[in-house]
Amino acid sequence: MLKLLGLTIVQSFLLMLSQVFLKLAVMRIGSFQFSYAYIKGVLMNYHLAISGITVGGAMALWVYILKNYPFSIAYPLGSISYIFGILAAVLVFQEHVTMTRWIGVGIIIIGIYFVTK
């Protein structure tokens, strides 16, 4: 069970990184326009490339997890990505997170504990 938990933590972290880099990418892209400069800006956006790489890694790891572990345990453990997501919101984007959301994170952690028991 510890191996599955470790794999899921890594997979969830990669998934969160892909979303952080995607948000950074779209923040840099600007408004859509049919122009060479816009297309070039999208194609040269390294945040977008990193997002694609990390989501690919997360997907490959998820395929491994699904192949080798029971779905009824693996899928609920995917909620770990929500914990990483809220931490990224605070640490990377300096967002304010309300107490009710932190309580939700606590409930997710309790759920993960029960799923892994």
C-alpha cells in the first residue's frame, strides 16, 4: 500500500505541476488573435511545453497505477492532487484560501487515511 501511496503522490504532484504551468502559460499568452506573432508566442511558450511534459508524465504514471492496483483504491487516492492544488494556489499564486476549503483538505486527508487502511 505504501508503494501505491508513493506513486499516487508523485502522479498527483506532476498533475498539479501541469496545471500550474498551464495557468502560467495562459496568463502570458494574452487575448486570442489570428496573427503570426500570437501563434509564435503560443508555440514558444515554455510554460505550455512544461505543462505538456508534466501532464504526459502524470498520465504515464496513472496508466501504470491503473494497470497494477485495484481501481477502488487507486482512484480515490487521486484526490491527493486537490491537496497539492490548494497548496499551489497559496504558494505560487498567492491566493487567499478560506477556512472551509482548508477543512475540505482535512476531510480529503482523512478519506485518504481510510482508503489506505
